[in-house]
Amino acid sequence: MAEVTTLHQVKELLLDAASQLGKVDVAARRNYVSALLLLKRSSDVFAEASARVHARELARTGDEAEAAEAAGDPDEYTEEVFVPPESSWQRLLGSTRVVGEVLNGALGGLEKYNADLAGILTHIDFNRTPGGARLNDETLTGLIRTFDRVSLRDADLEFPGLIGEAYEALLAELAGSAGLNSGDMYTPASIVRLMVRLAEPAPGQAVYDPCAGSGGLLIQARQFVADHYPGRSGHLALAGQEVSALQWVSARLNLLFH
């Protein structure tokens, strides 16, 4: 039986990864950690999904070549992020040189095959920080090894929604370390929940946040509808805007992790 990945483990992993980036700007640190979380989570979930597709097609056709072809077909995956070979976690684990370029290529591969990610990940550059410094191969390989400590497959997680909860904890921690301007990147969850309870969103309505930040209000609005109108959270339209490109990336990824 596989070891269960707990919320505590993932929280600690994310904070460890963020600390390894040292003096890198907080917003950039957050997005580097977010990108690695996305790559690891997507690869682990895709491995499960592709195994199911392969088994299904092998049982149907009895042909290994056809089963392998189906498992590598992006059209087979409507619920999961499709992970092409250049974005696979195993490829990242084997990289020791020009690791920044390899990571950028992995993000580009996810964008290429997944419309929901289009335009998001190109704002993250593992070769250069916003201040112009270069992240060296040793730092990046260390980050990859850190994320490899746990499995992020659905079957191994302590409970559904663990990834989103751990990511929220990371945002709160980094916001706290940012000092006086932390409100620019993260509004405390208790305040967001109060705002949503006052607004009382319902299916068929739209929620718009003109200062989306990390997307917490939109996520809580969707959760409110899910709690009060079971099975109808998909009937709530979510929209937001954000002046900072780094913040916009964080909001989109936060929505994805939830």
C-alpha cells in the first residue's frame, strides 16, 4: 500500500522550497514554487490517467501499440492536464545542466497542449528572476528533488482538496513575510469568507473581483455555492482582473489547484 501524503507534508514541502530561493522577490518565489507544484501535481495525476487509458485500450484491442498511442493522445484527457514528454517529472528529475531552460520548456509544453493554461506560464522564467539574477542549476535541481519527496497522485493524498489547502497556506505564509505590503498579494481567508457570506452568490450569477490578487475571493465564492447548492458550483461565472502579471499568474494557478 502506498504511503499517504498528508497536508502537513505538502505544507512543509512548499515552505521548504520557498526558503531555498533565499532573497528572491516574494512574488517571484511564490510563482516559482507554484510552477513546480503544477509540474509535479500534473505529472502524478497524468500518470494515473494515462495508465487507465492504456489499460482500457489494451483490454479493448489487445494491441500494445494502439494502447500506447491512445495513452499519448491529448484528446483522451478532458479532466486532467495533458503532460507531454518534455514536461514529464521524470525528465525534470534527470536534468542536471541548463535546468532553467528545461523547466521553461516543461512549462511551455503544458501551455501548448492545455488551453486552460495558455498565456499563464510564459510569465514564469526559471532562467531569470525579476531582478535579473540567474537561478543556478544546483538551486533548481535541489528544488526538483524537494518536490520529489512526496506523491501528489489523487490516490495518495490524505483527502480531496489537499493541494488547494496547502497552496493557500503557502500564500498566507509568503504574504506574512512580505511585511506591510502583504495585503497587495493576499487577503486573509477569514475576511474573504465574510465578504462572500455577505454577497451570498448563487447559481446563475457572476462574481467579479476587480482586484483579484491571488484569487481567494473567487475560490471562496465557488465554495459557497458548492456548500449551499450541491452539484451546482459549475453554474457560477467567475471573473477578475489584476494589474500585476505575477499576481495574475498566482490567481490563475490558485483556481487551478482548487
